[in-house]
Amino acid sequence: MPAPGGGAVDEAALLHPADFWEPVADRDCRVELVVPPEPAAEQQGRATRVTRVTRKRQREEEEEEEEPRVVVVEAASQLLKAASQKFRASMERWAVGQDNRLRIECRDELEVELFRHLLDFVNSLGRTLPQDSCLLAAANPQVLYGLLLLAREQGVEPCVAACLKALLGQVDQLDASACLALLRVLDTGVSEHSAVQGAADRLMLAAVDRAASLLGEAGVRSDAGVQASLLDLLGPLEAVLNDSKLRRPLFSKLPFEMLRDCVLADGSVRCNAEVTILAAFCFWAGSGQAGDEPRRDAAANVEAICSRIRLPEIPPGLLHCYWAQFSFLRRFDPGQHILLRAVTAAAQPSLLSAWKEVAEGNNGGNEDEDEEGSGLTAASFKAKCSCWWAPREPPLGGEPQLATFEVETAKPVEGIRSASSSKHYWDGCFWHVMIWKMEGQDEERVGAHVMPSMALANRAVDSNKAKLLTYGIKVDYSVQVLGSGQTASLNGREKTFLPTTYCCWGLTVPVTWQAFWADGSPWLARDGVARVRFTLRAPA
């Protein structure tokens, strides 16, 4: 067993605490779990006072302070010190000759119970978990979740690992609510040790798959409690599109009915702009796995969602770029009739009221007659644009705020002339940094450029640069290379991007390609990766 206050335990051993904790028979430490007194409001709600008690007696009772309850657990100080740096730090402050007492203030009775489970785990050298008393599994997983969170808070890594191992064996028994609650527990990470966090990541993937499969069941997806838990876990759609670890994978696996009737239903939508709803649906539609129903080809699915999106509220440039990028949108609106009406309505909102009258049949008896040159009947227009003129309740968040992202790229293999970072969603596009080898000058240079795309995959559908004047997106940006010894930065105002083409802005770093990626290069971070910070802001 490591000596108290000794070095760190090997990460691989964390999954098997009994392998490095030696038995200690002497329980030389008293752990005092202090339970706060019950709030006065709960006391009054539980029972009423006898009316004959004098007012003086009542005042005396009210002024009397109730003593907190103390639960004592015997423990071995050596095991506590070996289990947690937090316990060790508290014990090292004991004065010479002082009784070995570790006093812990608890928030409530539940935390006392969880502490007792944690101490039982330590005293048993990691062999005892509460599942032995039927407190875990599908019957009541919340106890194990609480123990996992408490072990993380107290730094008892072996208990964290044991909880994860138990949950990995039980995740296929959890119901939908328990799965969503587990994902909430795992959301912020559970350990700084790679071996333990790796187990947490595997558990998260398993819980995502389990939750997605359960949400496909009619009785589950119509449950109001499950829907509320899902919406709370996902949060705003822009957060979903920016979380590649949990929210984006879960969102991509949602069944269409849950997407339509819950996440993207009017009243449930949470996001900062209408274009984010379109971006989220396009991401979902393009996320089908091999063997699944081809989402992008399901015309009924596309119309059910697109008919709810307020297309005139989307900037015309972005709307055209989406139509050019996604084939299922072109099948939804093959002649750009809806698109063109949305673009013109954005420029002239009064047209919306006129088209509303057409959609409602108030067009002089010509409801079944095509509008001149459009090929779009009033009936089909109403079906495909049913919510254009209905304001969202509650309204969306408004304009996107300034966003700053820090990304990194590893050195590309020999012969590859560029390296791209991960993508981050902002204001309708997925943005990333590409570091590339620039030639054609007197000397090689390195470029660090910001690039947008309509999807996570880079696809250049339309290369007509002349359309920049009509469909370009203006953005204020800054980009900065964060090296260990050298930095470079550049700001750009109202630069125009066209996400469906190879269009980018950025800076040129005054160093050759080879020198930039060389070992010990001052342009790289100390771990040998290129780290770049870029900021995006809508022009004032």
C-alpha cells in the first residue's frame, strides 16, 4: 500500500483497488457525519403544536436550537489517506495527541447514506458496493449515481471506477429516465485519470445507444417526464451542435417522431436563431447510419419539419446556401419557389400577409390555379409553409453573440499540405481552422485560415464566386496562433464568406512549412500540436 502522502497510484490499478490496498485491521479513525437539523418549516408541516401551550413556552421552544445529529463510522486512517488526497489533507492537519476524528458536514440524510456507502467501500478494500443491498440496478440507479458523484467530489478514484464498472454491466437494464439521468451525471466528466475517464466515455456511448433505442418506443417517447428530461439534457440547439461527445451523438440517433413531436416542436424549440433549427435538422437528416431508413430521402419527414421553419427569418444568403448544399431540400422545393418567396419576404415583409391570404384560400376563387410562372399552387404553398406567419412562442434568443473557440491540429503526415481542426457551430455554419502550406511566393509560408461549411463534412457544391455579392455572409473575425514562443494574430471586419465554396480568410505566419512543424518549434504548443484561437462576431 502506498505510504500516506506518497506518490500517485498507477492509473491501470484504479480499476482494481484491492490490488494495491492492503488489509488494515485497526479501525483507528472516527468519521463523524453531521446531519443538519430539520428546517422549522418542515417541523411545522409535520405536526401542529398544542394550543394550550403558553406564548412564553412557544417562544422558548422557537429560540431553542436543535442540535445536529451525528452518525459515527469507524474507519482505518491509512485506507482513507490512500483512497483520497482530500481525506489525506484533512488528516494531516490533526494535532499531536488529538483524537483521530474526521468531521464531515453533510447536506441531508441522503448524503449521509452515500458517505456510509463510500466508507464501506474504502474499509472493504473496494469489494463492497451498495448493489449487495439491492439499491442499484434498474430498481434504483439513483443511489449509484449519487455515490459516483460523491466519490468524484471526494477524489476516491477507485470508487469512481467501481461505480462505472457496475453501471457498464447494468446499462442495458435502465429505463429511459434513468439513462437520461446517467448521461447528465457523466456530462461534465468524472475523473482526471485517463483509464477511469475512458471507462466513463464507454459508459456514455452505451447510455446514448440505450436511450436512443428506448426513445423509439411509442409509450416512452410520449411520456411527458421523459420529454422534459430529454429537453433539459440537450439544452439549446446551438449547444447540441457544438457538443461532439454527448449531445450531438444523442441528437443524431433520435427517432423522427421524438424529433418532430418534442425537440423541434413549436414551444419546445430552444435556440438563438431560426437558422439553427434548419442547421440542426439538416445535421439530423444527414446522420443516418448504414442500414437505417434513408432520412434525407423521406419526403414526409422533410416536409413535416420544413413546413414549421420560419424561412423568411433566415438570412437570404444562408438560406440559399442550405438549398444548394442539401439535396433533400432541393427535393422539398425543386424549383426554388418557396426559397425565392422566403428571400423576397425577408426583404419585403409585407409580402407575408399577401401570401398568408393565398394560403388561406382568399385568392378570388383560384385556389387550385398555379401562380403565374411558379408551378406552386396555393394548396401546396400552404402545406409547405404552414407556419411562416405564426410567431414563435416563446420567441427565440435573438442575435448570435460573440463566440470564441480554441482548436488544435496535429502535424499532418508527410506529403499532406494541410491540417484541419474540429468544427464548431455558430450562426448557421460549422466553422473550423485550416492550417495549410502556401506556395507561389518567394518563400513558403503557413496560412491559418478560418473556414465555414454548411455541414460537418466539407463539400463544395457551388463554386460560382460571383454569388458572393448576393449570397455571401459577412462576419467580423479574428484568428490567433498560440505557440509556446511565437504568436501571430489578425482581425478582419465584414469579411464575406460563401460556405458552399472553398472560401476562407485568415493570416499568414512568417515561417516555412517545415520549420512550423519541426520538433521544438516555437509556433507549436508544448505538446507539439498547433493551437489556434478564433473569434466570430456578427457585424454591427
